[in-house]
Amino acid sequence: MENRPKVGIGVMVIKDSKILLGKRINAHGEGTWSYPGGHLEFGESWEACSQREVLEETNLKIKNIRFGMVTNDIFKKEQKHYITIFMIADFDSGDLKLMEPNKCEKWQWFEWGKFPELLFLPISNQLQSEFNPFH
């Protein structure tokens, strides 16, 4: 089997000028904070993947979904390589719930630039650029 990069989608959900992060468990990057998101499915648009993953993981509906940036993420320890597409979306409706407690310990809103330590590798890579979802 060929070892090719996989495509991940990370969604920066914005509500009241804050961004949603979840603490990962039982997956690569365990113990790190990450945006909601997951794997892009065959034939799926980036926007549809963003809506599906955010709803599956958080019970939230999002709107105004737009492209943010892309990172090239090589997880050396886990021998995984991802192309991560970061999308930006505005909160639309729903009550925040922990929908996949086997994958995420908790969800929390953070101000941009005031994220917790131990960030998921794609977010660390994203923050090394000058990218800001509010500009």
C-alpha cells in the first residue's frame, strides 16, 4: 500500500470573537487542543465536510464557511502525513455538546492568540504563519 498524505479539515468556528477548541483523546495528537474537524471524504466539498464534522463533534450548525489556509503536517512519531485545510465558519445555531466523548475530552472557547498550551501539530504549524482568521 502506498503511503500518501491524507487530507484533514480543521474548522475555526467563531462565536463572540472566540474560537472553539477541543482536547483530543484516543487519536494521534492525544492531549493536544484542536479545532473540530476530520477527514475529507471522497467526493465531499470542503464546506460540506466542515458542516458535517462540526455537527457530528459539537452539535453546532455553522454558516458563512470560507477558506482559511493550508498546512503540510508531518507527525514524525506516528508516521502520519496530513495536508490540513483550515476553514473559517461563523456559529449559526445549536447548544455546544460533547458528541464524541471517546475522541474529545471537552470543548472550550478561546480568544485568538490566547490558546492553551499543547496544540495539535497542524494548529502549531498554522500559528507559525502570519495567518489570522479575524483579518
